[in-house]
Amino acid sequence: METPVPVRPGSPAAALAGIRLRVNGRECEVPTAPRTALLHVLRNDLELNGPKYGCGLGECGACTVLIDGVAARSCVIPVQAAIGREVTTLEGLGSRRCPGPTQQAFIDCQAAQCGYCLNGMVMTVEALLRRNPRPTEQELRNELHHNLCRCGTHVEIMQAALRAVPLRAGRSPLSEPPEAQEAQP
């Protein structure tokens, strides 16, 4: 078993009972109340800042993480619901030096303006591509429909989502069939 990720000394969670989680492939023990929002544990205790606090109601998508590969709104999920499951945050998809394919697609298409929604967009696309490696443009649009972007980067986000399909499959976007290339906005 891997060494648990330590909780910052002096954090409010330091005096509570430990909850064991698996986050980004690592085991960690987080002293917190079982009903604490998973988002707060990820950001405050584990210092993973990919998921953002947006609306706090699970409506905007800024806090999206993957739980067992499925997109989930971490602001409304109690940490106890993640026990025994694999939680993946934006940081778990890749690194600055070696971004994951979905992250690379968003970088290539410069699909961030303010960047606040970006976590939710990337994680939502990643979840879709894990269950459907070759979605249509309409399936991508439907998946992203419930993620809010207020600064108007929708065109670039769709370009990135479309580019992520061949990148994640290990194919060059230039080798896509002509009909797939024409579908890009």
C-alpha cells in the first residue's frame, strides 16, 4: 500500500476521524466529517485545485471530478460517498510537463479564457471519452450542455472536445476522415 497523503497540520480537518480515499491513484487518509463535501476535502485538505467552487449546487460543473470514471459534481457529494471508489481530479489526468490527451486538446485549441469552467469541461469530455471513445459532435454537445461558461469560450471548447477524440485514441487529428474534419466548428 502506498504512503497516505498527509493532511496539512493545523487544518480544520486535523482533529477529526480519518476517512480513507483513493485520489488520483494514491491512497490518502483525510480527517474530516463524513458529510463534508468532497470538493472541500480535495481543495482544502489535499490541495488539489483543479476542481473549482462555482455554484455549490451541482449546477455549473466547475467542481467536476471523476468517480470510478463517471463525471460527478464534487460540491454536492459527501466525502463518505467516495470511500472505496477511485476519485480522479484534473491533476490526475496528466501534468504540466506531460498533459493527458484531453488536457492537451484544450491547450492546443486555447480553450480557456478566464479558465474557471475549464476543469468541468475537461473532466466532462474525459468521462465521455472513457465510455464512448468515438462520440459524435452532437454527443459531445449534449454532454457539455450542463456545464456553464460565462466568458464565451464555447467555440474553442467544442474545438478542443472534438480534437480530444483522436488524441485520446492515439491518432493524429489530421488522419481523421474528411467528414469528421468538416464537423469541427
